[in-house]
Amino acid sequence: MKKLLVLLLLAAGTSTAHAGNVNVDLGIRIGNPYPPPVVVAPAPVVVAQPPLFLAPPGYGFYVAVGVPFDMFWVQGTYYSYHNRQWYRSPYYQGPWYKVAPRHLPPGLARRRHRDLVRIRDAEYLRYRKAPHRYHGQHYRPAPGPYRGQHDRGRSEPGRHHPGSRGDHGRRGR
């Protein structure tokens, strides 16, 4: 009987020791109860040569052709669409920064992405049929790696009047 009493006391002491290690934590959060999402940056855009940009008439933007991703040029800023997210950059090779759709230029913001792709493909088809007779405006940025500066003043069509000659466009006569 004494052995049974000793065993019961030992068992009770052991369970008390384990019960003493139990913690209760009650936290109250104010605001967003979830941690901010982890954002994975898009793969860097690597372009061997400066892309050719064509300006579909009446849309207010240029579209890049011959590159494996969607890129647009509007008034000195490059825009790219990747994984349902818009990005902008001062140079065609980046660095790229996220931009909310409400902050896109009107020519891009008014249209769905698939419509922009359709517009680009139609203009590229016009160009490819007869590049030497293409009368739309076009633009090719100056080559070279990004050095922390805009490529303004180097083949920028916004600084020239329509009909001027050069790498940035000409109009039919």
C-alpha cells in the first residue's frame, strides 16, 4: 500500500511538473492582423539591343516590338506589364518600379492589357509588311547600360516635331 501511495505521489508530481510548463498567451492586434505580403520582384529585363518602339496612330503611346515581354513608352517613361502588375522605369533596361494602374498614363490606363497587346500586334504587322515604307512614327532609344540617368536628349521623339528625320520617326508625305 505504501508503494502504491508513493507511485501515486510520483505520478502526481510528474504531471504537476508538466502542467507547470504550459503557457497561455493572449495577444490583441490593432490594424491589419496579417503580416505584409512578400513581394517578389520580376526577373530583370535584359535587352541585348535597344528595342524598336512603334507609335500606333491616335493612341498616345509607343509599343516595343521584337522583345519577349510587353513594354510601352510614354513621354519619357517606359512601362512594362508582367504577371498582372505594371512597372515603370526611366530607362528601357530598368530599374523597374511598381506602379498602380490608376497612376498609368491615360493612353495605357484606359485600355485592358489584352487590348494593348492587340494594338501592338496590329501595328507590328503593318511595320513588318514593308518596313522601308512604314510611315508611322517610330523610336529606338540610345544603346548602353543604365547608368542612373534618363536617356532624355538621346533620340527622344518628344523633343522633336513630327516629320523631323532621325532615329525617332517620320511621317508620310
